[in-house]
Amino acid sequence: MRPALVLCALLLTLPACSTPYHQRNAMGGYVESFEGNDVVEVEFWGNLLTSSEKIADLAMYRCAERTLDEGKRYFRVLQSVVIFDKELIRQGWFGPFYRETPRVKKRIRILSEDAPEVREHPLLMWDAHEVKESLQKKYDSL
């Protein structure tokens, strides 16, 4: 096979290798933990082929899903952090080679429509239905 054809085939398959939306495995995904008082921590790991923007979006999507799973409508982001985990791949002739894997960590408080916090600080709230619908339009795979 000609090198150009191999390169084209490889480039066509790369988008399919970006992190899909699911619980974490070797290709990335989400992990969550319940901290009590309707506070949940969601972490979403990407891989080398996933943009930081998409990882942040998928973390927000999981926050919205978790809110709706709890039977509530709103959530407030208490903390949001983007982290790049750096891993040494090998020591080469010209120095070390590292792989940076992005992940996003969000701590949220899940709130019902009648929660005082929703009425007092509406600009700090995310509507889970709107977040989910918006991101489904942006990413066909959701």
C-alpha cells in the first residue's frame, strides 16, 4: 500500500479515537463520587486525541445527567479545575518524552427548583435540561 493511502486511512480513523462518553476506562471517561449534602465530584479524563474543550463539555454533561438522575433540575459548580497529568514515556536521545493527559474535575451542588439558593443566585445556577440539550446538539455522539 502506498504511504499516502496509509496516512489518509490513519487520519480518517483518528477522530474515532477521541474520548467517548462513558465511565472511565483506558480511553478516558468519567468517575464520580458523592460527598454528601447533594455535593458530587465529577472527574472526566481525556486522551491524547481529545481537546480540553471537549473534556470540559463532557464533564458538564455528566454533571447535568447526575442532576437529572437525582430528580432535580439545577446544579451549581462549586469548583472546576483542569489538570494535565504528565507521564514519562521514555528517555530519548534528545531528552525525555512525556505524554500529557487532560482531565477536568468539577464539584457541584445539586439543587431542586424550590431551593432558596436557586432563587437568591439564579446566575450561578446551571439548568441541567438546557446543558444536556445544548451539548447533545454540539456532539452527535451523546
